[in-house]
Amino acid sequence: MNPKESYQVDDQLWAKIQPLLPRHVNTHRFGGGRPRTHDRKCMNGILFVLRTGCQWNALNATGICPSSTAFDRFQEWTKAGVFSGLWEAGLLQYDKFKGIDWAWQSLDGAITKAPLGGEKMRAEPYRSGQKRGQAKPADRSRGRAHRFGR
């Protein structure tokens, strides 16, 4: 199946997304400029990247939307709260249909040292391709000064 077709936002979802999008004002000094890529195409590209986990530049190969345009629009819409609003609308719709027990909530978090974190002053490799045992001491400044007689 063509990725361009399988990741299209359907009309029902687009009807919920479109009111959340900020209105675009053309700032070109003569009112012209390059035609703006349609918001729906950009949303298709953004959702493709979010669903597949591919890199933004891989979007160019799909033909859905230019990667730079999709990324710029993603940044703009994130700042405008579009995705938060869409999440909230989806959550409220789910609550309406299925019901959410708002009385029960859970939070998980831990602020502890990693169990196998190791010590901070261990020898670390200083370039790629080093083999075991070739690492220099972590505090390289003392060794270097001593080596050159300073």
C-alpha cells in the first residue's frame, strides 16, 4: 500500500483538527510569495512521522509533504497548542463515550541513582574505534601537564 494513501487524515478527523489550527497571515510585503502548502497535507506528513518514527527528512521520499515544511508547521502548531487541544478534545470525547474515572489517578517517578551507573571518574575512551584497555584517564588535564613537564 502506498504510504501517501494509508496515512491520510480522513474528513471526520480533519473537521476536528481544522478549528484548532491558527489562522495564517501572509506577511509577504506584496501579499504574494510562494504558495503555502495546505495545512491538511502538512498534518498528513506530521502524523506519518509520528506514527512511523522515521526522521523528518525521510518524509521527502514519501511525497506526502516536504519535510522542512512539515517540521516548521509542527513547531508552529506545537507552540500554538494545537496538539494539546487535539489531545484534550480526544480525551473529552473518550470520557463522553466510555467514561474516565477522574477520582483515580496515578503518577510514577523516581529520582535515584541508576543501579549500575558506575563511578564518574572512570577511564573513558576519547575517540571512536578504541579497543578495550586503550582508554585514557578521565582527568586528562593532570596527565597532560605532567607529561610535558609543566
